[in-house]
Amino acid sequence: MACVERNNKIMFDLVRQPGNTFCADCGVPDPDWASYTLGVFVCLNCSGIHRNLPAVSRMKSIRLDHWDDSLVEFMQERGNTVAKAIFEKCVPAFFYQPLQKDCMVLKDQWIRAKYERREFTGENEFFKQAYCSELFESTLWKKGKDNKQFLKRIFQLSRKDFTLRYFIKEDSKLPKVVISMKDLNAVFQPEKIGHNHGLQISYVHGERTRNLFVYHEKGQVIVSLFNAIRATRLAYLQRKHPTLRDNDLIPQLTRYCLKEGYMEKTGPTHREPFKKRWFTLCSMNRKLLYSKNPLDATELGAVFIGTESHSYSASESIGRSSRGGRWNCGIMLQTPDRQYVFMCEQHQEQKEWLEAFRKIISQPMTPEDYANEANMRRGK
């Protein structure tokens, strides 16, 4: 019994050592599980993924399980820092390393890539070469533009001309759409799409943002495409901005929206009826996009959001919604050309939207932002 208590105390001390205080896979603090075959300390959520890899990883609770001398000695030899030097030795700059907030398929494939496929140990270059190949092809299920039906489509990612194309049929000679890497973005949206592996691909088509909603039954396939897109985007940005470092370009590869959800919106005279719309706020291009439904292929409209010094502001709107509106938590968004009034269902949502608007307004504008603002104002 004394031996068990001693070993449990050693494990408690180990998990408090630098490097072990955060989950080895998602970075969440205070991990309370450990893989005694890999020598890493992980959180409860990541431990569940490890349990699906019994040939590679075996788990024990730091608090609830008994630890034998040999297992404690192995954990003392390893730990997160040593394991990271082995299993994350050669992670490509473009490869997305998920955090706690990310969806399950990203975390699952990150863990499998590290420990099951050993993609980053430097043993071979196969996987990196695949992500960076001249032509990366995947067959995905894509939602139809005007209906809810998902149909198989062939997607080709070209590093040669920095495009993503998709074809209706395998023998199609011409693609249905050719998307430039210039304005392409890809984010996982499992809840919105209704599939655990759902990926949203957005790009600019003319003056509008176009959305493609796709998935694949196998997590490895969809996450591999996602990282191949990031690799191609990085190569494109490196050519476009040869003087910038990779660390400056990585945040631009793929971007989550700052805030997304339903609000009610009225028209430019404020006398029009309020209508429920789905809004997406993008911090990278400073745009508030709105559509009728979350899975609409094209936006109904967009609002550019500049800085306070250029007459942009966001404030709480006093007064109740009328003219068909059901919600009463108002927001006033002031731009140089127009005053927008939105209504949220709950005060918490109103607070979150105001914080998101003010965050963008507080950020200085880049030369590209000024160009986008001018283009949008000319298009009105």
C-alpha cells in the first residue's frame, strides 16, 4: 500500500512539472490522464481519443488508477516535453494544430497523425509530400446550391496555378468552378452542416462571398484536404509576400469567423419590417455578411467595418423591435454611409455581438482593408 501511495504521489508531482501542466495534444491546462505507452499527460477529452488507439496508446487516470513502478519510471523518463521532441519533431508550418475549442475530427486526426501514423517523427516524408503535391484530389459530398441534397463531387487542389477546382463527374473535362487561393478560406463547421466531418469552403465570386459545404465519411480524408489547402495557401502567400516570415503568414491560411448567428435586421430607412437573417462576422476582411439561412450558398449582402477614426461605431440600441420583429436586444452599427439596426434574441448575444464589433473597430486598417472598403462603397 505504501508503494501505491508513493507512486501516486510521484505522478501528482510529475503532472505539475513544466511541460506537463498542459494537455500534450490540445493545450488545455491541468491534465489528469496519462498514456503509459507514449509517456504523455493529456486531458479527459483527448484521453477518449487515445482509447480508440489501443495498439498505440494505453491510458490511466492520474488520480483514480494505481501506478506500478515500471510505469512510473517510464513516465519520469518521458513526459510531454520529451514526447513532443519525438512525435512533433517535424510538424510542417502549415499543419493545423488544434486547441480545446476545435471540433473533434481535427483533434482526432492530430492525435492519430502524431502517434498512430507518426507523420512528424522524421522517419519519412510521405505525408508532407502528399500535402504539398502538385495535384491533391479528393472525392467529397457537396451540398447542392439550391437544395439540401449532398452529391459526390471531385475536388482538385492545384499547387501549379494555386486553385481549387471541382468537377461534376469523374470524366468531366471542364470544372464546374475554379477557385483562386487569393480569397479562399476553409473552416470546419460540423454543427452547421450536420456532419461530424463538415467543412465550409468560402471564396469571393464577383462581388459576393460564395460558400461550399462538403464532408467525407473518413476523418483522415477531409482533414488531409484541409491541411493540403493550408499548404497551398502558404505557398501562394509566400510568393505574394516574399519578404514576410512564415510566422506572419500562418494566421492568414485559414480563419474562423469572429462571431456567427441569427439577428433581426431592418432596411435603410428603419421603417421596413425586421427580418431574421444569419450573420457572419469576419475579422480578417472586416466584413459582416448576412444571408437568409446558415447553409445559403451566397450572401444577401455585406457591411464593411472600419475604425472609429473613420466614423464606425457599435452601441446598444434603446427601444423595442416593432414592424414584425420578435426580438428586443438592439444594436446600432454606425458606418459613414448608413446606420444599421440589429435585434438579438438574448442580452448575452447582444453583448457578444457588441464585443465582436468593437474588437474589429479597434484594430487598425491595412492598405488592403482600405482598398476593400473603397471597392464596397463604389459597388453600392
